[in-house]
Amino acid sequence: MKNAVYVVVLFYLILRLVSWLYTSAASTSTENARLVMLVKTATRWAAMAEQDTSPLLAMQHADYAAAYLQVLKELHDTSSLQNATGGVDFHQLQRTVLELQNRVQTKLGEVCPTVQPDSVLEAYSLM
């Protein structure tokens, strides 16, 4: 009788361990899928900014792309982001999006000069 209790307790502990490992692996997989989705969303916004004919919409889309990447950078470590980008260097992706944002802002400033910030300090406070 005593051995049967030990077997039942051991069986219960093994089931709990397997259940915990399975849910842990599933949550990691779900987290990776979310990261990939967010990186893809940021790159879609950047692609839309490149293709927009309206400078104002291009600026908005470039800002969205930069914001997504900045939030991802602040919330996740570098190795997770590298895995989510599918081999593309995350920091290079972020630099490319920031360069796009600067180009679009320059184009918007040419079309509508009153949108440009008055000083460098004001420009940095907007970023």
C-alpha cells in the first residue's frame, strides 16, 4: 500500500513536469511568432513609406515603422530580435528605417516648409 502511494505521487509529479515543459515550450513558440509578426509589420510600414506618393502619408508610415522597431528594441534582447528578423541584422534594419524616415522628412520639408522644425533642438525633441 505504501509503495502504491509513492508510485501515484511520482506519476503525478512526472505529469506535472511534462505539462510544465510543454506549456513553457508553447509559450516560447508563441512569443517568437509574435516577434516575427511585429518585425514584419514594421517592414511593411517602411515599404509603404517608400512607395507613398504623398509626403505626409510617407512620413506617417515611416514614423510607424521606426516606432515599431524602437519598441521591439526596448522590450526584447538582441538575440531574440536577430531570430525574429530571419537572418537580417536588426540594428541594420533599424538604421535603414531611420534613414528612410530622414529622407521622407526632408521630402516633406521641401513640399511644405512650415512643417519643418525651427531648430535642431526642436527636431530632436520630436524624435
